[in-house]
Amino acid sequence: MSNRAYFLVFSFFLLVSIPVMGQRPVVGNLGEWVPDSVQLQGSMQGLAVHGHYAVALRHGGQCLVLDFRKQSCAAVYPLANNTSHCNNASFGSGRYDKDDTFPLLYVSGCYGDKACYVTRLLPDSTALVQRIFYDSDCFPIAQDWCVDADNGYLYAFGGRRGGTMYLKKFHLPPIGADDVHLTDSDVLQTIPITCVAVAQGSKIKDGYAYLPDGDSPGNYWLHIVDLATGREVRTIDLNPIGLEPEGVDVRGRWIYVSFNTPNSKENKIYRYPHPDLK
């Protein structure tokens, strides 16, 4: 085979292999990282990544701090004053105290009062710092919250299953002891989302929304939407994993997605190379 022919064959191999080589399990089975003495409670839900740590939340309020470097679970504790669905989680930019390891964590209750629980993560416990509400009938059943930490905005996300969903943009409220109630008059922008059938987690980063979608086999996707235009610019096929996607976060050149399984200890977290969106 000539050098040119070899190069063409090798280049083709790389092109067709990128989707397979790109997805990498960070946590293959959560049970391999969590001590046997820890009982996982509820289903896998929100995910937030900070440095080499990830916070994985579970329905009902159990919080796991995972260390990607050590491939272990650094801490397990309940969220303070929060037994909600914990459907989404995102870090803000500020810390409650300058010596805190993590920025404040914004957790979506999702159902019921659909509150955003602003939470401080301590070495062996958590503390509820503030609750944020959106006083509107726009999202009658379920609603998520996600933070644009770089620009100081907070987004509410939700809508009718199988119909148009919406991202609503607010200024991120200052931290205080009192509950915050946002209204329609506080909405800075409303972005219709038509590509998501079943909303899971959400992430806002660098002008894009990252939206996992689906709860039935064959319909698992990650949609990337340009916030300026409302158009979907990329779709990542999550069906090869064969599991329901839950939480999502973006760190550097990686997109992290958590997946739920019937057996809690087989929950997984994968990372995908960030596509070029320009």
C-alpha cells in the first residue's frame, strides 16, 4: 500500500471512530466508588462539576461528592432542608465564605413549589442559604433552574411534555437570608425550546444551553441551543449508552452527563468531547 493510500485509510478510520472514541465513562459503576457502608437513596438526578470534583444528587436530597482524580466518593450527606426531586444542579460563581471549597450550589426542586435551593457545601454537611421561587403559572407541573455563573444570570426551564418548552432568564438574585420571589416582570428574555421532548437537566455556558432529553429507549439526546437565536446547533446522540440521561455540566473541553439505572450502584457518568460550535 502506498503512503498516500495508507494515509487515506488511516484518516477514514479516525473519522468514523471519533464518536466511539469520544465518549468516555468517568464513573462506570457508581457502586465501585461508593463504600459498601453507604446506601444510595433515590434515583440519580442533578450533576455539577467543579475542578476534579463532581456533586451527584439523588431524588430525595442525598448528596454525593465524587473525586474524579482518586476515583472515589469523598463525602455523602443529605441536603439541608431539601427532600425534593433534585432534578438539576449548577454551581454559581460566589462562595458563602471565602474559605469554602465549593461555590454555592443551586438545586432544582422541580415539582411542588419548584423552588431553587441555594446550598452551601461543607466538609461533612450542607446548609440552606436561600430559596428562590418563580411566582408564575408558566410551568404548572415541573420546572428546573440553572445558573449562568460567568455572567450572573439564573434561568428557569420547563414546559409541556412533547410541546414547546421555555428558558426564562433572570438576574441572579443577591445572596441573603430571605426567600426571593421572582415574577413575570423580572423576566429578561424568554427563549422557546422546540427540540426537547422530555426535559432532564440543564446547563448554561458561553451563550449556549445544554439540554439532556428523553426517558424512553431510542430517544436519548443532548441538545445544544444557541441562546441568541434559540436554534439547536448540535445534537449529541446518547442512545449508544442505552440509559436515561439526567444531569449535565460543561467543564473545559468536556461535557459531563449522568445516567440513571434501575440498580442505583450501576449509575454512570460519561464525558463527551465538546464540539466546535462556531
